[in-house]
Amino acid sequence: MNLQNRVQKLITFSPNLYTLIERKTKALGISFPEYIRMLAVSDIKEQVEALPMVDEETEKLIAKGLQDVKHGRYTELRTDEDIDKHLDSL
């Protein structure tokens, strides 16, 4: 993800809560910010899953791929031998 697309927020914690979270993050082997992100995603998982997670260029490539399949413009590879032959031909 491009760093320009990130939002930074300042959050205030009580010393006791901060200490507890620090212990938890160390036990999990993750950073404090990653733990907070994990909690946020866990809390709103269904909403996050509904959000588009690809950029506009990727969406265009997916649409083109679907059109190619619809119009029969694809190579079907059923066996390892088919895959090997196809890769050798590239």
C-alpha cells in the first residue's frame, strides 16, 4: 500500500492499559500498531470484507480477464505436461 494512502491517528491510553497491551504484543511477537489494526479489523470484519481491496488498475485487469474467458480467449491447462508445454512455449 502506498504510504500516501494511510491515515495516522493519535490515541491516548491509560498507563495501565498501555502496559497490558505492550505485554500482549510482546507475547504475540507483533508491534503495538499492528495489534491495534488487528483488533479494529476483527471488530469490523464483515464490513471490511465488503470493501473493495483492489485498486482501479487491478479491477480493470480482472474485468479484461473475465471478458477474455467469456469470449474463449484463454488456454486450458489440465495436466502438468500441458503446463510444462505452455511454459516452454513462452
